[in-house]
Amino acid sequence: MIPADGALKKYALGIRLELHSADRAVGIEEGPDVVLTITRHLRVAHERRSQVVMATLEQGDKFAGDGIALPSPGTPVVAKIFDIDLIYFEADEWTGSRIEYIHYLKSNEVTAYKKLHSIYGTGVPTFFGEYNFGEAFVVLLEFFPQCSLVDYSVSSDEEAEALKHAGGSLIENLHSNGVYHRDIEPWNLFWDMSSGLLKVIDFEIARFKERASEALIRQWEAEDRGEMTRILVNCGVPDERPLPEFMLKGTVRS
């Protein structure tokens, strides 16, 4: 939940973030590294693992993780905030503390983006760095202006073929880098028909090859491919193949 108007939270980048309601502007005070101006909330209504806001940089002359330069001033970015006061989870979803949970989610997100640096901008947003203040974490990412696949329908057979190819290529890129998304959903997928690129976000519950058995890896691969197939078919992409068995009978995610 978003704090009431006027409530103050201290966040990353050495800043003070003043949160208002979801349909109002959010102000940020200057910090030592960069200055962000939060311009609007994104998907707050159903984002339960983090709060996602769009921001513009007022200063962009600093470098983020792995030597990646922050965008120039005025460039839209996404500030993904992991805060113990802004998340919830079911009793059977996590047995540890709230701070352990947001650290787990943030770590998955950062690990995935670092592994996927070869497809920054083409398959995933560019990762500009992680920042923390107290018990809150902020992940700074490239903003995608393209539409998501929520309620999307292809307009031609040619677009359907292009989207099908892009979906297969995206999953292959994730898996070849040892990342298994496990939360492939329409609102996490962004389609740019002009370039033929499909991009994905949100890696909080991702899994990674070096931490898993071969059996789990095969299951995660099937899950990602099956979910992608389901979404593309709903967008009007024809597919003759049967859904994987786990999509028909259900499975317990590990």
C-alpha cells in the first residue's frame, strides 16, 4: 500500500522520497549521487512485490554498476523500490522475515539483470545499478515506452510470425544465460513491432542454472516456454503444438 499523503520514506541514492497517492506526483529531494524526479506510478495496483515508479533524471553524469553510464538528464527511467512497508506475501509463500523477503527479491532481480547484460535494451531493460538506504532497496532500470501484451492482438499474419519468433528468441536468450524467469505474464512483456523485439521485465522470483538440479532446470525451461506459448496464442499467434503436460495438469513451482 502507498503511504498516506505527506508520509515520508527514506530511500536509496541518499534521497528523501515524499510519497503521495497513486494519481499524484511524487517529489524527491537531491542526494549525493543522482537527482531523480518521480513523475508517475506504474502498475501500483497489482505490483505486490515492489513499488514501481517512473522517474526522470535531473543529473545523469554518474556511472552505475559495471561502468554503465546513467542516462542523460530528462531521460525516463524506472525506479523499482523494495520496501518492507510496501510489500505483502502469503503465509505459504515465505517463512522468513519481511526484510529477508525483500532482500531475496532484490537479489534475484539484480542477479538476473547482471547475467543478461548482453541483451540490455533488446531483450531486457538496461540495468543502471542498485542502491540501498536502511532497509529499503532501489533498482534503477531503463524505461520501455512500448506497449505490453496485456489485451494485445496481432494485426496481421506477418506480425504474428514476427511475434512468435521474438518470443522464442527471448526465452532462448534467457535460458542460454542461465536465467529462468518463472513469472512470464503479459504485463511483463513489451512488444516493439517496428523492430521485431520482445522484451521482458520483473525477475524477482527468477531461478538460476548454477543453483539447480537438471530436473528443476528442465521444469523451469518448460514453464517459461509454456507460459510464453499461452500468452502468444492469446495474442493471436497460431501454434499447433500441444501445451506442455504441466500446463494441462498443473505443477508445484519449486
